[in-house]
Amino acid sequence: MSAIRQSIEISRRPEDVFSYLTDASHLSAWQESAVAARPVGDAPMAVGSRVEVVRRIGRRRFPMTMEVREFDPPRSWSMDGVDGPVRGHVRGTVEPVGDGERSRVTLDLDFEAHGIGKVLVPLVVRPHAKKELPKNERHLKELLEAGA
């Protein structure tokens, strides 16, 4: 299957948007299913950094570890799940729009299934993510344009 792709324009500079998006402490503020997220270790975000994330889908909580595969501030980043039955793959880009005071954020999300994940991904995870991603981007826009 192809990745789920969603874009939105935000009235903030790319540097501000990128910084907010790649700070794990903000994840649960703008993503509906994210219950908690924290970086592993104290080093600044870079290729190889890991983030532990807990997501809620329905009544269940799913812990997972994501590893940064690409980190090119303020333009793009990607992270891949490295454990669990459902491993997310996300790539984000932030492009300047107009005079550079606005940004276009594009998120691509895909999943890799292992074990029980082979049942969960097509029946639960992918439909949930397809519905949630536009809401998350709208919430991100509201937060950032309000001064977060």
C-alpha cells in the first residue's frame, strides 16, 4: 500500500514549524493518538536519535520506539519504528511559502506489520491513521498560529 499523505499551510516561519514538529515533548499536544513521547537520552535530535512513544488506539495503548533516519533542519526529517507489531514510518517536509513567513507541512505516513500487526494494520491502524492525520495537522496549525 502507498503512504498516507497530508499537507497543510501554517502561518509561521519554517524554522519555527520544524523546531516544534521535531521536539518530542510536543507530540502529544498535537497528535490525537499520542499519549506520551520522550527522547531516549539527552543528546539533541539528530540522525540515530530515538524517541519512545505511547499511542492509544481504541482502548489499547501501544508503546513503540522510533529512530530518526533523516534530519535536515528546517526542511525534512524521517523516523522509523524499530520495535513492536506495528512499525510506523513517517517523513515530514517543511517548505517556505510566499515571503517565508508561512510554511507548507507535508507528512507521509506508512506502516510495516509484524506478527499480529499483519491483522491490525489493514483493519485498525491504517484506517485510524487516515482519519486522524488531517485532524492532527489542523490541530498543529491552530497551536502554532496561536503562538505555541
